[in-house]
Amino acid sequence: MKLIAVGDNVVDCYLDQQKYYPGGNCVNVAVNARKNGAEKAAYIGIFATDDKAQHIKYALQEEGIDFGLSRTAEGISGQPRVALTEEGDRVFISGAKNTVQRMLKMQLIEEDLEFITEFDVCHVSCYSSMESELEKLAKVIDISYDFSNHLELDYIEKVAPFIKYAFFSAADLSEEELNWFIQKLKGFEFKAAALTRGSEPALFISKNTVYEQKLKEISVVDTMGAGDSLIGGFLVNYINGATMEEAIEQATKSAETTCGFYGGFGYPKEF
């Protein structure tokens, strides 16, 4: 299968290491799709003109990701600051506000849409400010969407008509809230939906059936990008014809691998 991601790119700034790593949900998913065997993976986004953007581009080139249709805008890259907990989890601390990512939105043109039709699925995230483009995008390709922790039903109802694969972060939900939310998700026409729950097994929903991820104990170096790796691994395998159980197993292995090193997919650089 072939995957394209459209949206966010950032560098994650590790305060404890004084290093930054290329990332952003869409960048991470594109890279992890390639690592999971996608025939082709591409990315369209808005790059800044600073050294951090150049490092993101370098990493994408090294990973074989085509980003030729991306835009460049004068300014600085998104650069969220993160600290490390004793458990290896990353806690985000607000970074610069005057970034290209915050000030500009992507508008897809005919050339973009023609290129996008060459792929099997397009991944977008709630951090990409692409809501206004989803209807246009859905006419030419199936869309995967990471809602992150945006679990508000009014937001989901607004976006859902254009989405085939939906991903949510539900770690903060109680058991009662989780069950209620799952029932609500069954009312949407997603081909598949997934809810990650931190250290608890992720849940996947397809055709009103709920599947639970099988976890094993691993040594965690850093959880940054693990959810994005799960998405990339799931999409590649499921769209390539794997069963839900097989796709979940491969997605889990992808996330486990990412937990074994720092950053969304490596490439550290000192501040």
C-alpha cells in the first residue's frame, strides 16, 4: 500500500538532553508507514526556514519520504518542549507561539489532489488545522485521522463524515466514560477506530466488534511517537489485507520498537 500524510511537522525539544528530534504526528506516521513496509510514503506540509526545518527535511530524505509538494514559509518551526518522567513518559511543555505551524494553514490545490490520488490512504491529524480541507480531500482518497484527546462529540460529528480510519487517545477516561464513548463511536461509519489508553491495552473497533490489543512487558526508553507508530503499523497491514487481529499485532510491534529509542524516529541534534 501507499500512504501520504498531510499536516504537521515539528521538532520535539528534550530539555533533559538539550537535543531536538524531528517529529509531528503526520511526519511520524509517514515514516512509520515506510518502516512497516509501505511501498511508498509521502508528506505534504509547511516547512519553516530555520535550521530545525532543515533537519526535519534531512531526516525525511534519509527515511525515503517524498515531501516535494510541501510549502516553505518564512519563520520558525514548531518546537514543543518536553520533559521526561521517571516512567519514561514525555510531558509536553508549551513552546514558541509564533511558529509557521500556528500562523498558517495548508490549502490543497489541484496539483496536490492529483498527486494524492496515487496513494491508498491520506493521514491527517487534529494538529494540522486541516478541518476545512477534509471534504475536498475525502472526494479523492480515504482519510485516516488522529483526533488525539479531542473526544468532544460535536467535534467528532463535524469531522467524521470524511473519515475512514479514526484514532483517539482515551487514557484519561474512566471505565464508565470509556464504555459510553465506545458506544457512541459505533454510531459513526468508520472502517476502523482505535483508542489508545496509555499503559493499558488499546482498543480497536470495526463493524461494531471491539478488539483488545495484547501487550507484553518491554523495556521502555521513551514513549514519544509510540502512538504514531501504532497508527502507521496498523494502516499498512490492515489496508494490505491483514485481519484486524493481525494488523493490531503488527501495529503493537511497531509501537514497541519506537519505545526502544529516543524521539519519534531518532535523528537527535543538539540545540
